[in-house]
Amino acid sequence: MQTRRILTAAVAAAVLATLGACSRVDRGGDDTAPAVDKGPAAELRLGYFPNVTHAAALIGLEKGLFAKELGGTRLTPTKFNAGPEEVNALLGGSLDAGFIGSGPAINAYAKSNGEAVRLIAGATAGGAQLVVRSDIGTPQDLVGKTVVTPQLGNTQDVSLKKWLKDKGLAGEVQVTNLENAQTLDAFKKGDVQAAWLPEPWSSRLVLEAGAKVLVDEKQLWPNGKFPTTVLIVRTQYLRDHPQTVQSLLRGLVNAIDLAGSARSDAQAAVNKQLKELTGKELGKPVIERAWANIELTLDPIAGTFPQLARDAVTAGVTKEAADVAGYADLAALNTVLRQLGKSEVDPSGLDKK
């Protein structure tokens, strides 16, 4: 009898363990791992670009708004020139959070099977244009021409290739990739005839190299709204250090508030950062034009992400659309917004799998 009772208990334990394991898998594997708040992190490694489309990041860094909120957590900012490089750093574990374009943000989520990163806030909407030589007046005029984007698979690269496909011009236009500063020089020399660029580079080509706007990407989205820059964080970092993530988000809220209440001060902060990072500040006409083309916003416009994922397929950058269900985790942001008496941001269903 004693032996039978032991065997019965063992079988029951095994069945319960099996059911528990099935339940974890059914609910999404690692997503069900219990969150253990380890308190404030010792360090936050933050990625960003030296672009006006990353104005919120630049303001937060220049004005010390992130550092102030982070307190004893050491802030280590790292500059990147394009999204795919930053994705590699996030997935490789050498970066904790990053301001990044929507295209690479989706790629980071897809490459890790929805595990490694989470979308936690917006930063910038708008601010990307297809600028062309003065004698190009229609999409068909681009046939046989060279069009530049910042990097293969980055946000503007996807936008350009999707637009070319929609216009029936896929394969008719030479698409190449250059760093933004090199694109400006190549356009001035006549080596390239068009470029799909983020701000301030589209404005620099217009004001410094005689380009004109053929397409403002705002024209391609409902209500002119599309996410150019968002903030993502490593999932494990979010679980381990929710207080630190909230502190980062409070700094972001303060940076965007400053841009809204003190435009000249915010522009000066961005320009100072750009000079430190690139060796050159923007002229007043350039930064004014670039600023007019962007909207700093905490809203990542999550409802556009399924379409953005499909656009990458249309563009030929990916073979299948990434499943972005469950990508957004705006709980930390909305906690901060409630504490500040501000309206919460809608995840548009992207918080559920």
C-alpha cells in the first residue's frame, strides 16, 4: 500500500507538471516568466541617432533630463547612424533601450520571435521625405535614376521600396544606401538624383543642395500620422528594472514638454548635441524647416505597426509580415502619465497576443 501511494503521488505530480508546462507554452513561453523587480539598475545603456527625428532624445541628453530622473543609475548614451546597427546591439545585449525607427524596431521584435524587446513609447511622428533633383517632376522620371536611403532595411529604405512597388517602378530605379552626410555630398556632385531621408537631411538637401520634395511621407498615411522614431527596451531589462524604465520615460515626457513650451530652447539643445556628435550644427533655416516637419509625441501610433510589417514584405525587405501582436507594453508609460495627470496612450490592441 505504501509503495502504491508513493507511485500514485509521483504520477499525479508528473501530470500536474506536464499541464503546467503546456499552459506556459500556450500562453506564449517566456512572456509568462514572473517579473522580479530588482530595483533601480546600476546602468542604462541608451541608443539614439544624431537626427532631428531623434529630437526628444537629444533634448533629454543635452538638458540632463534623463540623468536627473535616473538618479543613481548611470546613463551611458551610444550614438548610431541607422536602425539595423542598433538592433544588433539590442539583441546582442550591449544596449538596454534605444530610440529607433519603426522598421528596425519591428525587425528586432521579429528576429527574436517576439521575445527580446518591447515597444514602450513613441518619440517622433513624421519627418521623412523623398527629395529629388529639380528636373524630376513625376515618379516616372525616376526610371534609370539612383535613389539613396540611409541603410538597407532601415525605416526610409522600406518606405521607398514600398512606394516604388506601388508605383510600378520596382526594378526600374537603382536603390543604394549611403550614410546621410555622404548622400548630401553625392547629391551636390550629381552622383545621385534622389533620396528618401529623415530630418534634418531632407531639409539639408533642399536648402543646401537645391533638391525639391517629390513625396512627403505624411501624404501616404491616414491623417498624416506615422511613427518615425519610437522607444524600445530589452524585455528582460523592463522586467528586472521597471523603476528605471519609468524614470527614463519621465525624462522623455519632460523632453517633449520642453519642446512644446520652449521651442527655441529645445532647438538650441538639439543643435548643440548635433554639433558635438557630427562636428557641425544646423543653420537656422534648416532646423526651422526640419522642426516644422516633425511632431514630438509619446504616442507610438501602435495601430500602424501591422501595416508597417506588411510594407516590409511589399518592399521585399522581408519574406513574411512580422506578427507584432504583443509588441507594445505601454504600462510603464501610462503609469507615468497618470502620475503626471496626463492622458494615457492607446496601445491599439498591440499589447495583446
